[in-house]
Amino acid sequence: MKTKTKIKLITILAIVSACALAAGCQVGRETYEQFVDRNGLTCHVTYYSNGGEFETHQTKKEIYYSPDTYAINIGSDDIGDSKIAVHMDGYVLKEWCLPALDGDGNLVYEDEAKTVVKTGEPFDFTKKLTSGTEISLYANWTLDVLIEYRLAGENPITVQEGEETRKVNLGEVITYGTFGRETSVYIKDEAPGGVNSTDSTFLQFFEDEDCEIPFGGTAVKPETPEGGEVKNFVLYAKYMPGKWTVVKDRTQAARMFARMGSGSYYIYNDIDCGGMEVNVAVTNCKIEGNGNVTISNFAVNQTGISANAKNALLGNIGSAASIKDVTFSNIKISYGTRSGLSGPSFVEGLYLFCTGVADGAKFENVKIKDVEMSISIPKDEDGNHLVIIKNMLESGGVFETDNWMFGSADESDSAFLAKYSGVSAENCTLSVNGENVASVQ
């Protein structure tokens, strides 16, 4: 196409194709019919998206041309700054074609709903249009490169599709995604294509079916050789049995600590919590680590403690609780007590790990390490403590140093560790008013 002709057509397109031709529409003070007549635009081409849509979400585009010019090959020709394009998710435009007609000259459809017209001979855009030309062109689509999500891991899953369910075995396709108009797309770290599993939880994407190469997050569209076979971009999605809330970063860890009264949490990788504060009153949930994971660098800060209060890192552990394959590390626990108006106040118990454990709770490979627990207790003018902490500070200021970690009213910390062999403690210290009073090495 000649440059001058192209510029002229761009100007026409910018005005005429701004909306579909309709009786009564205006171009300035003229109707479209008057505008077309005055400019001698006697060639009329209607483009049908044929299952796709144009950039304005229309399914057809009507364009008028001057005689002895070329029709625009939408999707192929460079038309400068004009916004005219056609798109269909999962497909690429192969060519614009005349429609296939039956023996009576009627359109032939590809589907029963009569939404996609069967295409016939490709249109020749190298031939100039002649006056009075009336042409209908239909987009001929071919399957594009797709994002193919396949199941990896160790177990089949069941997926929900509308009101039906479908079993997906290892290596089978869960669903497909598209690149749209882009050559690369960022894929969120979540269940592929919004497909929900009724019996499993999505964990992570991998580049290989053995789940050895984690996916980096950006899918790059593979190039298809001229005349070659379309090869999809394949991702492997790993799942695990059961319905879990997967915890992978500090934001998700914060949500877990805020909701530990119930639920099931799977800590997928080591997490540095960045010094965030947590406050847990009750732990009655299921927590499991992916192997032996560490959740570290967080704090507990409680001030103004008085009146028979009991506090600990995980609060009171209920009968439905279970913790497996998790190390809690690099934690700072700070308690500030408050005295009453007269006489000593009494705090029921301040502990490191928990205030108590109900029968039925389970621990397996749970480690507590590198924890600094400090308590601030007010004193009177004579240096007497104004708050008595029942599990560690008796009247007269005598400290009990073997009942400050696990909140057992009837047992020492060493007896607790003997009873719950799935729990271990390492490098934990207790200080009261800046004085070190107990430690576990």
C-alpha cells in the first residue's frame, strides 16, 4: 500500500469507524450517509469478528473507502495510531475470508447456535476496491499457543466444573489459559485458571513434572515455526490432599497468627516475619510444615497485665490442635505487669510457649529456639515486688525457674517435655527486670 493512500485511509478510519453506521448518527452537522456521499466513499467493507471482538467490544466493523484504494487488512496492516484491532482469547487471526455459502446462497455456520460462520476463500487485499463494492469479510481463526496447566505431585485431585466434578490424574491437564494479546504474562501463585479442587489444596507451580524446578512467575509465549505445530507453554501445578490455608510469606503468617482458634495451616517454606507483633489467645488449629520449616523473627508484646491473667506465645492450646514439622525461632516476648491500688497484685501465669494444653493436642517435631522472654514487674520504695506471678515469683521475691515455659499447673517444664516428646526447646532465656533468672540451653 502506498504511504499517501495509507494516510488518507487512516484519516477516514479515525472518523468513520468510530462507531457503527446507523441512521441519524452525525459527523459534525452531517449524517454518516451525507458524509459518505460527499467524500465519494462508495466502497463498503463489513468486517465480522466471527467469534472474537474488536477493540471496542463490537462484533463487526463497517468501513467505507474511496474507489481505487485498498481495504485495510485488520490485524496485519500497520495503520499508525488508529485503534482498530480484532482479538479472540486462545486464537490468532489467520486471515480474512469471504463466507462459505450453501447452494441457495445462505451462510454456512460452524456451530448450532449460529454464532460462527464457516469461512471460504481468503480475501485478496492486494487488489484495489472498485466503486459500488459491497463486501462482507469474516475472521478465520486458528488455535493459538495456550498455557497448559498439568497436575504434578503425588495424588490425583477432584475439580469442580459448574455442578459437575471431574477427577484429574497425575500428568493430565487441569485447565488451559491464554496469552491474550501479550507475548508474556505474569501468572499468580494461586490455583490455575480459578479451577477449584474439592479435596486438595494448590501449593506451587513448577516447570517440570518432578517438581524440581520452581516456576519463576512469568510465562513467555513459545514461537510457532512457519507451518509448524503449535506447542503450548506447559506448567505443572502441585497439590496436596486436604483443604489447607497455605502460608508462604509474612503477610500470610500474620493472618495465621490472628486466626489460630480454628482452621488448617500449611507453612510451605521458611518465613522471616520481619519483627512483626503477634497476639494469640487460643491455638486450636492444625499447623503443618512442608518438611522442617522455620517461622522466625516475630514478637509478643503485652503490657498492663494484671488480675489473674495468663499469657503465652500460642496462648491456650486446645484439644483439636496439632503442630507438626515447625520450628519457632528468633522470638522476643515482652510482658509488662501492673500493680493494684493497695497490696500486691497477682498474675495467674506468664509463660513462653503456652498457658496450658488440653487432652488430645498433638505435637510432632516442634522446636522452640532462640527465644528471649522478659518481664517487667513494678517495685515499691523498699524494693519489694508489687506483682506476684504465681508460676514463677512467690511472696518474698523467690523465683521458681522450672515452670515458666509450658503453662502446666501440675508439672514442671521438664515433666512437660518428657510427656510431649514431640516438643523441644533450645537457647531460650528468661529475664525479670533486666536480671537473667532462667535459661534452657
